[in-house]
Amino acid sequence: GEGSGDLPFIRPKMPLFGNTFSPKKTPPRKSASLSNLHNLDRSTREVELGLDYGTPTMNLAGQSLKFENGQWIADTGISGGVDRREAQRLRRRNQQLEEENNLLRLKVDILLDMV
């Protein structure tokens, strides 16, 4: 090649930005935090920061419910709630209907076997 070897590689004698990277030192921070909450013990912090939410509650179709021990429980004393006697009556009625349903299924199976 005619032009490839004619021009020597030009290298600047002094690098434009210098050889080493040296950022300016940042001044130390005045305070790690403006709050004194990190000085408090754990129980006081929980109270101050509101980490104890209490019992979760909700209102659904006029019925107040609270979440205790992994289950939603109807709040007592609220009008429109199902009392214990009514719940017991409904459980008995549900049991009767399940037994009746099982009996009817058995009768249908017997009739289908006859055909």
C-alpha cells in the first residue's frame, strides 16, 4: 500500500486527561441521620414507628370481621351478625342437607344400575 506506511502513527506527547483517575475527595457527612430513632430500644421503636398494626378488621356487607389466629371471625355486638345459636342451627341444617343429598345420589346410582 502506498499510503499505509507513509504516515507514522501520531501519538500526543502529553495525554489530554492525564494517566490516572483521581476524583476529588468528598467531605464527610455531618450526621448519619437527623432522627434519634436509631438510639431507641426495639420496643420503643416499634411503638414510635407503628410496627404493631393490631388486629386486621374489615366490614363486608354490613358485617364487621376481624382476623384472629389465622381465621376471619365475626365481631360480636354488631347488629346484622349471626349469633352463636343461629350459626349452630345453620350447621345442623347444612349437615341434614348433605345427608339428604348423599341419599339422593345413592338412589340415582341405584336407578341407573337398574336401567
